[in-house]
Amino acid sequence: MALTFYMDHHVPRAITAGLRARGVGVLTAYEDGAHELEDVTLLDRAGELKRVLFTRDEDFLIEATRRQELGIPFYGIVYAHQLRVSK
């Protein structure tokens, strides 16, 4: 089973386009009409769709840690720092 991603609104379109050009399944929060949801709800939405959330927002790391500590399941997060990304 291939991973599919749910892109939050902090991810530049160029990253989404690059993944799509490589055949990766990507759905953006904008496309899903969910770009104004709170972080917690957005992470839940990604799970409902069985997609890993791709984000550049550090707040999701805090939420992921909280869920891990409390044993609350979630589908997964890929985090890329906004300034520390190699080319």
C-alpha cells in the first residue's frame, strides 16, 4: 500500500506539485475545503481519509506528541521545517 498525503495550508504548492509529478497521491486541505479547520480537527480529517498529514507547522508536532503520550491514535505526520530543507 502506497502512502498518500494530506497537505495542510502551510505547504507551498511547489511541494504538492512536485509530489504529484512523481506519482504520489496528494490531497490538499484547500481542495478538501478544510483549510480553515483547527489543527486538531485537520489531523483528524487526514486520518478519516487514511492519509498522512504533510505539514510545515510546528504546532502539529506538539499535537502529535500529546496524542502519543495519551495513546490517541492518528494516521501520521510528515514534518518539514520551513527554513531547514535541503535542495
